[in-house]
Amino acid sequence: MIARFHAGLEEIPAAEWDRLHGDSNPFLAHAFLAGLEQTGCLDVRAGWQAHHVGLYEGEALVAAAPLYLKGNSHGEFVFDWSWAGAYARHGLDYYPKLLGAVPYSPVTGPRLLVGAGPDADTRRVALVEAMVNEVDRLRLSSAHLNFVDGIDAASLDDFGWLARFDWQFHWHNRGWPDFEEFLAALSAKKRKNIRHERAQVGRAGITCEIRHGDELDEVDWRALHHLYLATFDAHGNHAALTPAFFRHLGRALPRQVVAVLCRRGEALVAMALCLRSEDTLYGRYWGCIENVPGLHFEACYYQGIDYCLRHGLARFEPGAQGEHKIARGFLPQRTRSFHWIADRRFRAAIGDALRREAIALERYRDELMAHSPYAVREHAA
């Protein structure tokens, strides 16, 4: 197998790429990743330079990984700023680094795309070796694989990469037939609070509806992006996604885009834009132009839970961080990343820090679970 690196995903045919990841996770789809590149969401000035790897037998693509040369740590959601600072204090460059991830998306999934069959593990090993060799060839500080799924994680444990974990808050469908039955599983106090928050939205004269990507027109997409942009600007954050990318999602993934539209009369005042796979809803982008009590929770959490119940989805992953999600039915779920640090001295120091961090995070999980909203407690994953 020969490793070739690509400066853009358009160099790899969509059908060949999508055959390798083999599931319905929208964030690994060629359409999603190539769309980011083609609609101006990624460029070197923002710290993203595509450097995707493909493994070839002759001209046949047999494995691949979405990779980027990163000039900073923005848009990753696995925070290594302190590592970069340590390098700088020693007069060394941490950037650029090699990153395997989905830009701006803290969503767990495959990162080593190896297809199916008896040689999948061999191809997985070859991809990891190609990444390490590329770190050496380009004299990079490190390579990173973020939000790795269970199969990749089991392999990377054997390769000498440093393992790191954190917690997100996910909702799991226990087979409730509707939202009221979900509420019945909560403690009385949490159930009352959720009903109060939903009633606030209704009293404000706001109604919510859900549409898929192919049910949105050009006017809708402009309005959705305006809300997204306004919210990012209000918090002083960089809005990386362009209007063209929003429209591209609607065309390329029409039934995997799930938009919550919140209106007062005819006026659109807030939105939540989600994506879905066959069994999971992923909350991604929120925007509003009014501060309405309870509206964020309604658009970003309760509408999504209701959608999962009506469509039989098993999970709802609303995004990174947010302890406030626990009171609304979301419990801690482990996320994993793996890190190859080329310098042995830094590898040892970072490994020690990660072991201490892991102890603190396990304690943190125990504290979180003490606040589970469910009347019958369950364990975090």
C-alpha cells in the first residue's frame, strides 16, 4: 500500500471516499467535508490546510483519513493550548501540527476509514504509520485524532499514542413513546422545570416547527445563516461557516439536515440547525435575535428530543460542554482523542499530565451523576 497526501478532498472521488466510512454519519460524508473546503469555510489564514491521506493499492483507494495541517487549535474542541505554550516556552514550534478531525464539529465517529473485510485492521495500522511518518517527514511536533470512535480507539491504544478523554452530555432513547413519557421518567422537580421552560416559550407567542433540508428555500437559508451569524457576533466569536455552506448542506444532505424554526407570527426569531444519521441526531448551530426565556432550551434540546422520539432515533448529541444539559435529560458520555507527540521528552510530560487529568475527570463524572434528573439513576458511559 502506498500513502498519498491530498491538498483537497476534490482530489478523491466521492463514491470511493464514502465507501470507506460505510455508515450514515453525515460528518464523514465526502459532501460535508468537501463542502467546507469548497464554500470558503477552511483556509490557511484560519489555520486549516487540507492534507488528507489515502492508501492505494495500484490506483485503488483502500483506506483514507481526513487530515489537516493546523496552524492553531481553533475549531477543534480538544484543547491543547497549554501544550503549545509549553513548546513556546522552550523555544520550539508546536504549530503546524497534523490533525485528524472534522472541522468545527465535536462529533465522535470513525477517523481511520478502512472499509470492511478481513484486511481492515491491516489498513488501520498502515494509516497510523503513514501519519507518524508524515510527522517525521515534515518535522511536525505532533499528530492528533480527535473524537475517535470505539473501534479506532481500541487500535490506537496499541500504537503508543497518548490517550485523552473528556465528557459530553448525550440523551439516550429508552423507548419512550412520546415526550410526556420521557418527562415521566424524570424527578418531579426536573419535570416541573421543563414544563415551565416550555410554557414560557408559548406565552411569548413563539411556535417551533421542524423542516428537513429539502423543505427549506433560499429565503429560509439566508435567514438561518443570519441568525447563526448574529449570535456568533454577539458573543465575539468567529463565525466560520459561510452562507454558501449552509445552502450546500441543504442540497447535498437534504434529509440529514434537520432545522428547528422558531417564529413569532411570520417573523423567524431563532433557529437550531442539526444533522442526523440513521440512529443519532446531532445538534450543531444555534442562532437568535431575541432573548426569550426558555427558547434556547426549547430549540436546542426539547425539539430535538421530541424529534428523536417521533423518528425512533437512539441518541441525541447536542454538542460540546454545558453542564446545564444534565437537568434536561442529557448524561455524561466519554469522548476520546489520541495524540502522537514526536519529542520523547514532551511525550512523557504530556502523558503524566493526562494521567492526572483523567483522575480529575473521573471525579467530575461522579459529581455530575449525583445530579442525574432521572427518577431511576443510571451510570454514565
